[in-house]
Amino acid sequence: MSSYFTDLAQQYIDGEWRPGTGSWDIIDFNPYDGEKLASITIAAVEEIDQAYQAAARAQKKWAATNPYARRAVFEKALRLIEEREAEITEAIIAELGGTHLKAGFELHLAKEFLRESIQWALRPEGKILPSPVDGKENRLYRVPVGVVGVISPFNFPFLLSIKSVAPALALGNGVVLKPHQNTPIVGGTLVAKLFEDAGLPGGLLNVVVTDIAEIGDAFIEHPIPKVISFTGSDKVGRHVATVCASLFKRSVLELGGNSAIVVLDDADIDYAVDAAVFSRYVHQGQVCMAANRVLVDRSIADEFTEKFVAKVKTLKSGDPRDPQTVIGPVINSQQAESLSATVEQAVAEGATALVHGTTTDNLVEPSVLTGVPAGSDLLRQEVFGPVAFLIPFDGEEEAVRIVNDTPYGLSGAVHTGDVERGVAFAKQIDTGMFHVNDGTVHDEPLVPFGGEKHSGIGRLNGETTVESFTTMKWISVQHGRSGFPF
């Protein structure tokens, strides 16, 4: 077992490792075998304040630090991840129930985003704009917002913490990170340890492991953070957005999805099957971009369905420590019970289970359902697990209508033999992202990532990250003399 679970089971505030003063402990369990990994006394409201105060104090000096010096911290953090990849992989498998495949996928992306953060330190650019007033010079400065609060989820906690934490720091901000209660080490204190060892000055990054039952809205209501970056459910995201708006804070929300992968009548069926199975079942389907719905043109539905079902039946479920395992456990018993209930509800509504996986503790085997009634709420909501809905359609117009018939709009994909037909289809879908002849699960450092409708507000990656964690300041200089009317 990784030493991370004994060494990092604390709060990290103002450059110090210490216990929280909250009224109970969060117990960190391995979702596969129930082994207790760590016990962490939660942070109370007092620690939330201390963390934000520390970030605010440290941020001023950090923002004034030469960006080339700031960049060196991220270069070292990247080297540390590469050196510690085996231990981090072990921690991802133990705390998340992630498979070796999933851990490799998450670490690869985390390193890519850190590589990009090395450049973010140098990215902000100012402008000088003309003025209609004689003698006036208009300067636009892009400056850090100050302090950013980051709330990360349980599914890709290492990646999604780094994805906000690293650029926010690189751009000259201080950060307070609140990881999900189910992944306090991989999503929280492990990130702090990496940056501490990389030479980040104490106080700039703080990690508070806590629960809203203890702190309420203190994390998002605190007056110091100017931006809250939240990744999680649309229900919680709506609350975060409401609180932030009432306090004139900026929120960046990456929320849930109900993505579809669409297979048109001229698609490469074998390739589309591979893309659809990956898009639905990667990390047990616990991915916001996962393809909940698989839409297939009725003219090829029989062949596609036969091949899709056959491939799903080959997916090995079990111990995520086994390199051959594709389907590990979901994060906790509530998720497992909810997924079992989803399958039973679909069958009760008249669906046919072409594959009906069993549930043992947190291990939920894959299910494939067809014939879910068109009016079922199941087709419009996010299903965060290894359950696929196969939906036949007659023609592109019907496919577009079905894909858009959901409150969500995060990702999606279409398969076709004609790329421009695919692009024309993609333009009709109300999503932030859509992919032609590929899967639905993608994230790249330079490309704006985010959703429409209930899938979020704002974007991250590339220039959109700079916009999210900085602000523009106008300073004008009058080199002559202005004339005033009185």
C-alpha cells in the first residue's frame, strides 16, 4: 500500500501539514475491497478561513515573482510526477477503483496539462489601444484574480484538480483546493505534496478535506476567492453558481453530461462499435463525457447491436489491480445501488436487457439495454456508470432530435463515411464539444473544454483558462493635458 495514505492524511494549510478541528473523521476506503486507506479529521470553518487568508498573503509576492521563476516550479512538478508514476498509479487504483488503463489515461492527461501550465506562466499578454482623446495612451493589463477556490470530483480527481490548480498558480494566483470526500488523497493532498516538493512557496496552495455538513457554504461564500472552479453534478453546480452570482464572484462550472454517440448508415460499423464501447465503459462509465446513449441508424442496427453486445461481453470485471481488468468498482455503495435501480427501472418500463450485469458490493458489471420507451426520463438524465442505452433511429433528422432531447450538452460523437456529413450533423447538436469518427471522451490542453445547457458555464484549457483565472485592468496615461467642461 502506498505511503501516501498514511503520510498525506492531513490538512495542508499555510505550508503546514496538520489535522483538522472538525467534529468527525472522513474514512477513506478502497471501493473494491472495502479496505480502510486513511482517516482524516475534517477541516472546520476556521480552517477554511485560515487557508484562504494564507493564500491571499502568499499571492501578492507570488504574482510579483518573475514568471520565468514561477515556471520552474511546474517544470519540477512534472518531473516528480514522472518519477513517482508507479506510486501515483497505485494510489489511483486503491482510492478510486481505477484500472491500470484508467490510471495511465489520467496520468497522461495530467502530465499534458502540467506541460501546458509551464507555458501559462508566460501566457498573459497586455495591449496598448488607441484613444479618441489626444495624448492619451490606453494600457490593458491581464492580472491574476487573486485567489481561486477549486472543488474537484471523485472520478478523475488527480487530473481535474491539477487542471485548475496548476494554471491558476502559474498565472500568479493563490489556490485553496477542496477535493471530494471519496478521493481526499489523490484529488487533494497528493497534489499539495507534489507542489510542495517542487518548491512552491508555502501558503500559495492549500488543501482542505472537509464536508458541507460541517462547513456549509463557507468555502464558496468566503470573501477572499474571486473565482470558484467547480467540477461535479449539475445539482450542486446550480447551487455554486447561485451563491457565486449573489456575491459577484465568477464561477467556472464543469458539470454532468448525457452524451450520445451516433452511428449513421454509412459508418464503419466495427470501428464505431469500438468507439462506442470505450465511450460508455471507460472508468466504469464514471466520466462526464461518457456516451450514455448509443444511437444507430435502423438500417444497420441489427449488425451493430450484435457486435456491440459481443464486445461488451468480453469486458473483464473485477479487481482493478489486475492489469486485465477493464471494469472495476464504482466509487461507493450509493452509486452501485443507484445503477442497479436504473437497470431495474428500465426493464420495468419495458426495456430489454441484452446484457444484464450483476452487482456485487461496488462492482457493477456492464449492462446493455434496448427498447427504453422514448418518453423515459432515463434517456434524459446522466447515468454515471456502466449502463448503455441502444436507440435505433430513422434518418438524421430524427437522430438530431433525440440527441438534443436532454437538459445536458457536454460532448458527443458521430460516425460516418463522409467527414463533412459528420461536421454538418455536429453543428446541429447543442453541445460544447462534438467529435466526428471518434469517441465522446476527449480533453486536450489547448482546446476549450466545457458544456452548454445544464453541462456547465465557462470553459477551461488554452486561452480560455487564462480568461478564467485572470482579469483585465485598464490603465490610461494622459501624456498631454485633458480638457474638462468645468
